[in-house]
Amino acid sequence: MPESILARIDDVMYFPILIIVMTLAGLYFTLLTRGVQIRLFRESCRLVAEPTEESGKVSSFQALMVSTASRVGTGNIIGVTTARRRRDQRAEGLREAEKGGEESGLQRGGYRS
């Protein structure tokens, strides 16, 4: 029972609501900062490309790449895990439907309750 409730909340939150909220937040912060990500794009590129003053120190580019890798890597792991979980739940719903159960997994959106 709790899994089906959470699955339905997940379905509603991740597609319509999350996309709308993220878009509105992006527009709000762009307007609030007067488009800092556009205005200072050249400056940010210059700072990232700037060489380090001392040898053996971490450059701005190296710091950016480590930060990006840690964020993208974590997102990839979470994305793959979520996709595999949904695939397994839908496959189980198909198996239930083939058995001809009264309320198959497909009728409930492919999720187990």
C-alpha cells in the first residue's frame, strides 16, 4: 500500500510539478540576478582558462572538472538506479498481467502495491 502511494506521488512530482517549479525558479533567479550567467559568461571563461600562479596548485579548470565530475557522476548513478527500478516494476506488472490477475500491474500503472 505505501509503495503504491509513493509511486503515484513520484509520478506526479517528477513530471509536471518538478518541471514547472524548476523552470519558474530558473526564470526567477535569472531575473533577480539580472542574468548573471549571461552577463559574466566571458569573465567566467577567462577565469577558468587562467593558468595557476604557482606550480603544484590546483587550477580553476581542474577544480571545475572535479566539481562537475562529482555532480554528474552522482546524477548518473541515481538516474540509472531509478530507471532500472522502474523497468523492474513495469516488467513485474507485465508478468502479473500475463497471469490474468483481477487487478494487473498494468492497470495500476506498472507498479506493485
